[in-house]
Amino acid sequence: MTLQQKHYEFMCHLHETVLDLVRSLHFDKKHPWHLHLISLYGTMLELLGSACILIREGVPIGVPILLRSALEANLDFMSLAKERRYGYHMRAAELHEWIKILREAKKRQNPFLSCIAQIPNLEEVLAQWETELSKLKKKGFSPLNQKQKFDRADLEPVHRSVYNFLCCHSHNNIRALVSRHIDIAADRTDFQVEYYTPVNLDALLPYIDSFCGIIISSTETIHRILQSDATDRVDALKRELDERRKQILNEQITPADG
């Protein structure tokens, strides 16, 4: 088994292990900080599980798209874990999106929002949420765009590199289309268009490793915040990931030295 295959197997093992460790987490359902943290963490876990399935079933096209969502969830998770008041930015973002929907429904012209348009107190709810959002903005809690979130997390280089590639996959940029479907001949004189190309774990390795890094980091954080009794097992997973990364790095460096 190659190191790439082992890293994929570790990703699946990581998913099953941290999912089991969730049983040791105890939180206050009435505490918005706890609830939002545990919900963001659950989102990242399920996205990881979905990525494992896609690779196993030979349809990894969705892995970069899932990773983008996991990375975005981790940005909110990191900022919220660091500063509870970040939750107000999340609330502002929620209100911002709902207000757009209610304003559109209010026009009664969009068939996809017909049910919402029939809400008896639609005008009242819209006015209430507009007022709440206005108050949050005055206090400095506006909805944040992705660049602002990366900047807050001190991850601007990631936004200008890795995130760019992931977004191209989500938006079906030509760059992504080429990487998915174009197989260029060795002499570069011709190419084939392919669907459902065989899984290439070497090409997927950066995504696999990024998923592992996000989950290890967020697992370490959530168990620390909620003071679980599973921190030793989490530390062991972290050490295993570090060791696997060293092995992969050594494999990539050694051929060039030879």
C-alpha cells in the first residue's frame, strides 16, 4: 500500500474515530456559543465523511467542493472559538440572507418563494429583522465576506492560493474543467476528454491532507473548550497525522536527491 493510500485510509479512520469521540462532548444547548460551535464542528465531520465516500466510490469530483465548504466552516469555527462575540457576525450574516429572501418574497412574483410570500406577518418579521441587523451593524457586527474571514483568522495566504483553487472547482472554472476531464497525451500532441476517470490518490493527496488537518485542529479545539475526557486520544491522532506528513514529505524529497 502506498503512502497516498495509507493517508486516505487514515482520513477514513480519522472520521470514524472523531465521530466516536463526539460521545464524550457535553455542551449547553441553551448557550448559543456552544450550539454554534458544535454545529459547525458537526458540519465539518459530515463533509469529511462525504469525501471519504466519494473517493471510495470512485467519484472524487466533489471532494474539492466539499473541502471548500469545510474550510469555510472552519473559518467561522476558529473565529468563534477565539472570540464569542464573533457569533454576532454570524447572526448578522443570517439576518442579511433572510432579509434578501423576505424582500424577494414580498414582491409575490417569485414562484419559488410563494409559500413564504403567504406568511401573514411577513411585513412585521421583515421590519423586525431589518431593525435587528441595523443595530448589529451600528455595534460593528456586519456580515463578513470570505476575505474578511480569512484575514481575521490570519490565513490571508490560504485565501490567495488554496481557496482560489477550491472556488474554481465550485464555480466550474475552465481550470477545474481541464483538471477533471482533459487527459493530455505524453507527447502533448493530442488529448482525450474523459468522464469518471480512475481515482488518482496522488492528485487527491492535498485535499485528503487538508481535510485531515482541519478535522484534527477543530477536534482538538472543541474537546479543549468543552473539557472532554478524550484529549489524550485526540493528541494521539494529532501525532499520527504529523508522522504521516513527515513520511509523505520524505518520500517527495528523496527522489529529487537521488
